[in-house]
Amino acid sequence: MQRPVSTVSETTKQETEIQTRWEWVEASVWTERMLAALENGVEGGKWFSLMDKVYASTTLQSAWKQVAQRKGSAGIDKMSIERFAAHEANYLKELGEELRSGSYQPRPVKRIHIPKSGGGQRPLGIPTVKDRVVQAAVKKVIEPIFEREFAEHSYGFRPGKGCRDALREVDARLKEGNTWVVDADLKSYFDTIPKGTLMEQVKSRISDGCVLKLIEAYLDQSIVEEMKEWKPTAGTPQGAVLSPLLANLYLHPLDMEMAELGYKMVRYADDFVILCQSEMAAQEALSHVKKWVEANGLILHPDKTHVGNCLLPGQGFDFLGYRFEGGRREVRRKSLKALKDKIRRSTGRSRGVSMRRIIDDINPMLRGWFNYFKHAHAAIFATLDGFIRRRLRSILCKQNKMSYFYHRSKAIHQRWPNSYFAELGLFTLKEARSAACRPR
């Protein structure tokens, strides 16, 4: 079972924050142990004596294990995961000594741009492997402090919680009749968080000067893109290990305010919806959100924030890859396009490999997609199966020197029927959906 990392993007939400269930259990055990270890250093709701927990060899080793599992690219120093692993003991020892002596300094973050599902480019920061290890160590120490206070309706990047949990909560609220929905979108959230206010929230619970200095150093890291280098004046670096925790921390007061007012809010990082019984209640909720956002230096996206009755056509909302509209749960258009684009890249007509090899390549993608979207309306699965088989028949036509459009003809369907692909092991979405709906 996986949780979809992000930043605000679908890629972030469904690919970056990938953790298996056993990792969640490990995180839970770590949290209990860390809180027990920290109890001696808490006074008046603030936590002292944290830095020695950060540079402890067990913490750094666990942090490195996490970074290694996530893999990722080399940062500005060009050190890869493989190179760090080859000298793991030496590098971890060096990091521990630098943290203990206070000589450790984060390196600048390398910026790249990745495609957005709706078009355009999204900036992504790549810290060095060493910085990722230290950030992971800091996160392991401070996350339990904040995690114990975070709201139940916050699901993004939290141990033991994920997209599926948030979607189940949305379904439950809709079934209760809360069909008037505030669909809110924070514009460039990770890039616009005011650093000063964020650090005040951190300081409300942490009083270890060394840890605070380290967190501030990460927020002030320079950005390097091609030949340019600069320091951002706001925000947390997208791609940094600490960013999701800090982003959740900044929105925690909003979580508390909406809960105190009695609103049914479901939040995944900066993506949240508020489900209400009436249009009036939804408009009042949106008014409260606008006031809080403006007072805290953020911006609601004017074109992506709206109120609607999701039972009515054209008034639905998108949330974590799904579209809720007309009483149905569909796959969001962007999510559907993203899958089709991946299939197209894997089923080019000129692929010079066997059909079994192509099917073996796309099956893991189809299984993963189905496991996440299996609760969508059933009609989409047969439609996608047809699209996939047309792509595969087109390859067979090319390999057999037939016309480009011949793959749609009755003769080709008879030559390579659906059963042909089934015999080669093609994962069929419609059959998987039928199997999932059968009583056990």
C-alpha cells in the first residue's frame, strides 16, 4: 500500500511521498521511542536538548536508510546515492562530527523543472545527499513533537496516513449529505510561506538553538539553476525532506480554526476541501478561509477556488486525482491524460521487441494505477482496456507491415482477439474491477 509526495503537484502527491505500510509502522515505533527520549527535555510546552538526538549515530543511520530507499538524483556536489553508499560509514561519521561541533553548513540546492500535468513546468529543488540525510535526521527528531498535535483531518505526508484515507473521509462526508463543497487551492503555497512566521511556529515548541539554527539554514539555502544563484525570500524548498512537515505545521492553525468552527474539512498538504450541508454554510466557510489566508501571507488561487453542489453537473470538485460530480466518483481528466501519456510512451509503434515484453513493461503501471483508482465509476475501465488493446494492435500491424489504421478493422480484431492479449498476461482493468467488487 502506497501513499501518493508533494509538493502541490499530482506528481508530488502520488509519487514522491511513497512509503510502504511497514515503513509507517517503523515510523510509529520511532515516534514512541523519540517522544520517550525527549520527555526529559520538555518544559512549559517547549522542547530542549534536541541536537544530540539529531547527530546520534542511530538517528543518522535511520535517516540515511530512508534517503537511500527514496533514491533520487545527485545534488550540486554531484554525489550520488551509490557513491554515498560506498563510503556510508565514513560519511555518516563526518556528518555526526560536523553537527556535534556546529561546523555543518548546508550546500545550495540544485533547481530543475519537471512537467506539470496541466502543462508548463514546475520547479523542483534537489539538495545534496548529505543535506537530505541531515534533514531526514532533523525531521525524525522534531516530527513527533508536532505530529502529536496535528489535526485528524490532515492527511498529507503524515505517518500512517495517505491519499486513500483522505478520500475515504471525503466519501463518508458526502454520504452524510455534505454535498456543498468549498474546493480551495493555495497559489504557489510552498514558495510563498512567510519564513519569519513559520519559524515563530517552530519556536513555539522547540527551544534548542542549534536545531533552530539548522532549520533556518535550510530555509535560507541558496538556489542554483544553470549559472544563476540566489536566495529566496519566502517559502520552503520543494523537494527538501523537511518541507512537507514545515508546510503542514504552517497550516495547522487553519486546521484548528476550522475544526473549532465546526466545519468538516479534509486536507492533504495544501490541497483541501470543506464539505457542508448548505450553500450558505459553504460560503461562510470560504469567507473564514479567505480571512485566514490573507492574514497569514498566503494567496487563494482565484480561478481554482470555488463553491458548488457536487451533486449537480458542472459543480463538482477535483481532489487527489479524482473528480466528484453528479453523485459519481470519476478519474480526474488530468490523471486520465497522465496515464494515457505513459501508455503511449511505452507502446510506440516502432518498438522492436516482442508483444510479451511490451505487456510485461506496462502491466506494473496498470496495476499501480488500478490500485489507486479502482473506486472510480466502472465505465472508465472498459474504455481504457480498449485504448490499450488498440495501441497494442497498432504495434502488431506495424510489425506485420500492415496499414497504420488497419488495427481498428474487424479482421485485425479476429486475428488478435482480446483473448490473445489475455494469454500473454495483459492486466485487464475491467476484469480487475469486477474481481474487486465480488463478495469475498
